[in-house]
Amino acid sequence: MPVAGAGKRIHEEVTALEEIVDAPHRFGGTEYRLGHREVGHVDGDSLVDIPFPRPVRNELVNSGEAEPHHILPKSGWVSIFLRNPADVDRAIRLLRRSYEIALAAQANSVRTG
């Protein structure tokens, strides 16, 4: 069962991050981007999907922090089903991690570009 208000809370936390832009996601819900890179998307109060480099994704799945993506389980994406408040906290933490990875990649691109 979805967590009432989860999407709103996640939205407030993620849009507070510097340079994050939100927009409708092509498959529904809201996506969050840093530049051209998506740091994740939220489907209401029930589901969050987040992209990671494959080694990070494997670490998160192996530790139980996230599940393989619900549609593309072999990709670098993970899914977090929002069933209780702890799941919302975990989703926010992992969205921040995705943001930090995107921010580092952006800084590296500027240095090498």
C-alpha cells in the first residue's frame, strides 16, 4: 500500500538540491534532473526508480537497499516500492546518492571538456 504524502515529501527534499529541475516523466510521475542527466523519478506515493552505475546498483541490490528495476531488472536502474515511511527515507537517501554521482560526473565533464 502506498505511503500517503510520500511523493510530496520526496519532491520537497529533492527539489531543494542545488540545480535540480523537475518535470513530468514520459511514463507518468515526476522526474528529477541535474542538467541532462536524470537522477530518478517518482510515481506518486508508491514507487521510485533511480539510475546508478552498474557496480553501485549491484551493491544496493545485494545489500537489500533497493530492488532491481521492476521493468528492466538487468539495467543499472533500481526500484524502491514505498510501503512504509522507512522506504520513503531510503528513497530520499538514494536519490541524493544518485544526485551526488551526477554532480561528480558533471564536474568531471567540465574539467575534461
